[in-house]
Amino acid sequence: MVLSKTASQSDVSVHSTFASRYVRDSLPRFKMPESSIPKEAAYQIINDELMLDGNPRLNLASFVTTWMEPECDKLIMAAINKNYVDMDEYPVTTELQNRCVNMIAHLFNAPLGDGEAAVGVGTVGSSEAIMLAGLAFKRKWQNKMKEQGKPYDKPNIVTGANVQVCWEKFARYFEVELKEVKLRDGYYVMDPEKAVEMVDENTICVAAILGSTLNGEFEDVKRLNDLLLTKNKETGWDTPIHVDAASGGFIAPFLYPELEWDFRLPCVKSINVSGHKYGLVYAGIGWVIWRNKEDLPDELVFHINYLGADQPTFTLNFSKGSSQVIAQYYQLIRLGHEGYRSIMENCQENAMVLKQGLEKTGRFNIVSKDNGVPLVAFSLKDNSQHNEFEISDMLRRFGWIVPAYTMPPDAQHVTVLRVVIREDFSRTLAERLVIDIEKVLHELDSLPARVTEKLTAGSAAVEENHHAIVKKTAIEVQREITAAWRKMVADKKKTNGVC
């Protein structure tokens, strides 16, 4: 099944001006060509199209690393042809992965004895890591219920409504009920009290988020742990916690070392973290660490020998590149605690610069917290004339990619813009972004008429003509406003063309 669509039904060929010195005929867009073309032409055709992609460094929607040092780039290219799974052929790469697992486990305060190896694995990202952790919880819960002679066909997991979509994927793919704690105005993370109230005998784990995707806030894992300990003691259950530290796992140990969220809490049995976010590695690396061997059921680990030696494997993927594992090891030894702390402090300071600049405009409410992932989430104080989606759309004219989105239930009436502060987002860029946002606000204010007024007038006329009143939802009205505004801007551009 191919989940894609053609960009244009009429334009079925690929053209390239520079490549035409090698190839005079256009190439089919959606079918493999019959004949070969020169390597120079292939390169030029693809390079021309890629020029239309956005600038990764100005993509402020993403948490993913977009810059690494040239020395690490060289290591990545040198290992581009190594298959990570072939441990017998590439034993040093395997050793580097094991070192990374142990370094991260110690960073998360895993209770390891002298010389004891940590239990964990490298993954493609936090999505795969969460799938593996979830499977471990499900299997362990099933084994326990079987031993007690109880039904084991209706597992559930408790999360906040603010979780990343990978948790919904896990629940749907592996047939686990997802019980979500709804959000509320001014509180956009999971409420520990409400979460523990939803826990029952079939709960395989409670998932806490260290760094919400929506506003960067850390959930109160310590409070959740204390409440669960009490409930487990009262009921005789042993409901565990998984910490989704995809964004915050490489932040909290350096900015908030006293914060208790990790294996210092007895209910925390596994933690995932994205190496390609604040682990400072390009996209394609995540990690999942278990508290100890007992928390990873042995029957989930496969052993293969057809690559030359007995090799244990617990992943959803099999073959994958080694480059990102090597890059993670480079960052861990290159930066150390000192380097990571310095980078995270710098990111936090730049977030404060952006926050203060937005506050000075007098037009925004800041939704994010000062403590958490270094990002700034903000919403308009008055969106009666123009909304956050329009600001996001107009900022693209300056090259900025700033997402606008609505909060999950029960705070879906709140719309925010979010800027993620990465290592390569400097103070100068933060100041420049504020200037461009002010330009956008000024241009929106200067539009000749409110789009909402036009829509209201148009809707009233239609209703009067049809002698019917159709009440539209807030999101329908919002979409109509955005569509009408875009048409107005497009019409304005047509009259300002240069011949």
C-alpha cells in the first residue's frame, strides 16, 4: 500500500534546465524510466527539486538536530555503508552502541552494581523505543495475569491527552486500550491524581512525558510515582511507570540535576530518549533503557546466528545504518557533562530572549513554562480579527517554519504557535524572528477588512436566502476564516506582479 498522491495529474514528467545538456527528453515522474541517464543529469535533476525544500535550520517546528560538527559528519560518511545489525562483522560498532547504552543508563541513574552492564538498545527513534518498552510491559503483565489465573486479553495504558502520536500507534497496533487523561485550560499536561484514578488491575503502565510536545513542560513524575506507590500498596498491584523522555532526557540531567524523574523513583521501569533531538545527533537514533534485566522479558529477545555468531536482538527493525550510533558516541565523549550543560543552558537563554521579545509586543500570551524543554509556545491575546494559523502561514514568506496547532481535548479551543530552540538557533536568529513576527502582525493589521466580518456577512446572506440557520463548529469557522484570508492574500499578490 502506497500512502501518497501525485502532485499534479497533468504534469507527469520531470524537467531540468541544466540536465538538458545531457538529457533532452523529460523523465516520467511516477514510473521508472526505460533507459539510463548520466550520473551528472540524475544529480542535477534531484538537486533542482530539493532546492524547493525548506531550510532545515529555519524549521522551528522540529525538535530534530539539524547541525553537527564537520568531524562527526566525516565519521558518519565513513560508516554510511555499515549495517548496524551485523554485529559479528562490525564488532567495534556494536561495542560503541553498548557504551552509549551504559552512559545513558548512568545518566538516568539506573541502579547498576560495579561492573554490571545496563539493559537497553539503540533504535531508529523514540517511536520504536516506545513500541519496545510497551511490548515489554504488555508481556510482563500478561505473564503475571496468567500465573494468577486471571483474564489477560484487555490490557490498558494510562497517558495524558498530550502524548505524541506514537503512543496511539502502539495502542492500536498491539491491541492495548489507551486511557487518556484530558487536559484543561492552563494545565496542558497529564494530571497525576487523575491518572492514578484511572489505573486498574489491567493497566500495564502509566506513561509520563518529560517534555510535552505541545508546550515543553515536564510532567510531575515524582508525584505520579508517590501516588502509584500508595495505590499499589493498597491494592496489591505493581503498576509501573514508563517515562517518555524523547525531548527532555538529554535536558533534565544537565539543567535540572536535582529533579527526580528517572530510575531514582522505584516505579520507573523504563525510559526512552531521542538521540536525534537534544542528544544532538541527526535524525535516526533513539534509545530505550530498562531498570534491570527482570523488566525485559527474555522471551522477547531473539537470538540469530546466520550472520556469523550468536547475536541477541530486540528491535522492530533489523537492518539499519551504523552512522547514527557512531555519531551519538562522538557527541557523548566529545561534549561530556560540561559540553551538554553549556549547550542546554545556551538554548534556554535563547528561549528567554525570544519569550521576552514576544512579550514586549504586547500581543501574545506565553503558554510554555520557563522550566522544561527550551521552546516558546504562545498564542494571540486577541484572535478575533486574525488567528495563529495566519501568522504561521505568513512567516513562511520570510523562510520561517513555525507551526500553529490546537491543543488536545479538553483544551482544543486553545490555539498556539511553537518555536523549538535547538543548538543552531542563535540569539541573533531569535531577535530576527521577533522582528519578522512584528512585520507579520503589522501587515495583518493593515488588511482592509476583517475576514471574519466578510464570512459572517456571507453566511448571514446564505442563511437568509435558504431560510435556514446552520450552526457551524469552531473548527469549521476557523478553517473558513483561514481559507478566505489565503484567497484575499493570493488575490492581492496577483495585482502586485512585476512584468
